[in-house]
Amino acid sequence: MAEENDLFSCPDDIEVNRSLLYTWRYYTIDLMSGEKNLKKILKSLNPVINPGDFVFCSVEVPFSPNTEDILFFFREKQGISVVLNRHMADELGLPYSLLYSWITLDVHSALDGVGLTATFSEALASHHISCNVVAAFYSDHLFIPKKDAGQAMVILQELSQKHQSDTAF
């Protein structure tokens, strides 16, 4: 019989592995809690450049390529913006104007954290480097013009190293 105070109450005729449910709940909560402390995030920024050349394209609705080929898409009132590997854009005949490198900040930052985008954007902008940012569930992803990717990596690594010696949180 299910107890009133049981977090996972269910009818008596359903067998439940409560240990598994509690484990699932723990990990779900754990995975959802990204870091909010800006100093901690900057200290463990760990920028990683992903292989490949990426492009931004605009397509009209309906558009239904294999979703495995698209890195991400965003529906705008003018159409659908897609970011994908340059080779796939070429295969699909999609026009684009610039090649980008994709840099992942390999730190689980909270989606409602404050200051990370402003901090790295300022560092890159001070060197005249454009940056298109996508905040995903676990990490932030930067799309930097291909010609500036190496310099951007150095700037981001220096930004993180600058905070390595900072022990105050």
C-alpha cells in the first residue's frame, strides 16, 4: 500500500523500484543544477574547439532534412535559421556567407547564471572578434569566424587562467 508521505506514491497494483526512482530523481536534479558562481565558472571555463567548419543559413518552411545533420535550428518570423556543417550546407545547396569555428565552453553553467556571456564577449570584443553564442542545457557554444578561432581560443584560455589563482568564491 502506498504511503501518504511517499514522494513516489502509486496504486498498490503497480510494482515500483523505489531505489531506482530516488536515484533517477537525484541525478535529474543534479544534472539540472548548473554552476551560477561566475568566478567558479571562469576558473573552469575549459574552451574546446570542435572539428569542422560551420555555417549559418536561412531556410524557408517547410524544411525537413535529416535532423542528425543540423547542429541547431531556430524558428524566426522570416524563416528558419540553421547552423550546420559546411559540407552539409553545400550538399543541400544552402547559401552562406561566412565559415565559423565552434568552440564549446566545457563547463556546466546554469542557464539563469549572470555575467558569463558578458565576460567572454567583452574579452573577445576587445580584440575585435565577433562571437555568436548559443546557450544550451549544459554548456555555452561560441561560433567564431574561422579566421579568428585560434586567437579566440588563446583569449578564452587566458581568461580562465587569470581566474585560476583567484581563490575567493
